[in-house]
Amino acid sequence: MIVLLLFFLLFSSTANASEHFSDHESYCLQEGEQACLALLKRQSDSVPLYSKAWFKLISYKLDYYYDKREFRKLEQTITPLFAIESMPDVFELQLNYYYSKALAYFGKREQAKHYAKLAISKLEKIYHVFEDPMRMVEIANLEYVFGDRQKAYQLLLLAENKFGKRGDPVFHLELHTNKGHIFFTWQNYERAAKFYKLALDWIKNTEHDAKKVVAYSNVARTYQLMKKHELALEHFKRTEELLLAQNNPRFLAVILIRTAEVYEQLNELDKLTQLMPRINFSDLSQGYHETYKRLAKLTASKTKSS
């Protein structure tokens, strides 16, 4: 799965005045997904440059690109922002975090690790000042990606012990998703599926559709690897429905090719043949190209023999 951490940052100088600093989905909820980016541009153009409101709106824009897997646009937007001489610590942290994710996506692992370390350092300082559950989850996520996974898991357990009784669905989504990621990496798919399912249960009845996509796709992919094919197809189908409503072609292409793999594993070549024309090769990242070519060749052979 795509490692998606839905990034919430404290903007005020006091713990009692915290806010979700970069959750574009809630901000745009009344506008609809298609109008979100246009709304953010209008709003950021209408407020003073480098004001508190400006930084907040730009952070929403970065969050939008990250949720949409628009990593090139994310990288291009962030690069000039590093030149700002004075910015809030939490905004600088966000730049380093998202830049590390974009670099990692493009295979620049060592550069990505550099910016991740900057983000981890800043996060640890923020956590000592603000005792907020999301800070612990964010530190754990970066430790998971670039550091010590055992340490990451211990941080998540600590966060759950301290804040688990809170009813915030986004916190529980992030908490259980990151636990799932760790067990997924350890190839303990039973435990990974358990935590991914908990994450899904917390978020599926909310209006956070982009987050629901992540939750459903995590469960689907894990079931696929566990060879629970029908459950995998059920969750891939729900992910697909959400993505079609959101007009997210890159993520949709990934979900469709994973669905195609399940049909291949089930030897349901008729369904595979029907599905393949819906997968836009240009929307797939390079890591999926060989899979696409193999499946296309398989369906071509099926068509010739029919």
C-alpha cells in the first residue's frame, strides 16, 4: 500500500489552541473533491503572504497533492517554499515530511532519509512541548519508514495506552494503520489484517472518503496476499467505487491491476480479459509496468485461443 500518513500539525503556541493544520478534506468538505484545489488557490491568493492563514492554506494544498499521489506536483510546490526565511516550525516540519515522501517515491532514498531525519528531529521537539496523540503517531510513522520499526511499534503502543480511549476516528485510523504497516513489513499478514480492519472500522462511517480509500485498499491488499480472494475482491471493489467518485486515476489504476492479479490467481481469465481494457497504462508507476505487460500478454493469449 501506499504509505499514507494523514498529517495533522499544531499551529498555535499553546496546547489548548491546537488545530488540524493540514487536513484539506475537512476544509473542503462543503465544496466537493473536484473544487478543492481551486478553492485553496482562491483562498491563499486572498490572504496576506506568509500570514498564519496563508501557511495553513498552503499546508492544505500540500495535503491535497499527497492524498492524490501527485508526487511531482508535491515536489514542485515544496521546492520554492524552502527558500522562505521565516516560517512556523510545524510548517517546516511538514515540508520536510512531504518532501521525504516525494523523494522516496522517485527512488531517491538517501535524499529522502535526510529530510525524514529533519522531520523526526522537529517532531520530537514538538512532542516534548505538546503532548498530543498525533505527534506520537507521526514520529512512529517516520521511524517505521526510515528508522527502527521496533521503536515505531513501541511508540504506537504508548500512544494507544495514553490516548486509546478517545473517540477520534482519524487518530484510531492512523494508529491502527501504522501498526498494520509494521506487521505487513514483517510479513505477519494475519496481524496486519487485524489492525487494518480496525482502522477501517473506525473511519468507514465518516465523511473522510480519501481516508476510507486508504483503509479499504490496505485491507484488500493484505487479504490478497493471504489468498483470501473473495474478501480481497470485495474490498478492492469498494475502493474502486470510492476512487471513481473522487476521480483519482493513478490510485484507481493500482487498484484495478491488483484486482486483475486476483482474477489471475483465481484463473478467472474471462473476468481478467474484461478488466484489462479499463487499466490505463500511463497512470501506472514504473513498478507496475511488468505486471501489466504480463497480464496483457495472458489476456491476449486467451483472446487468440477463443
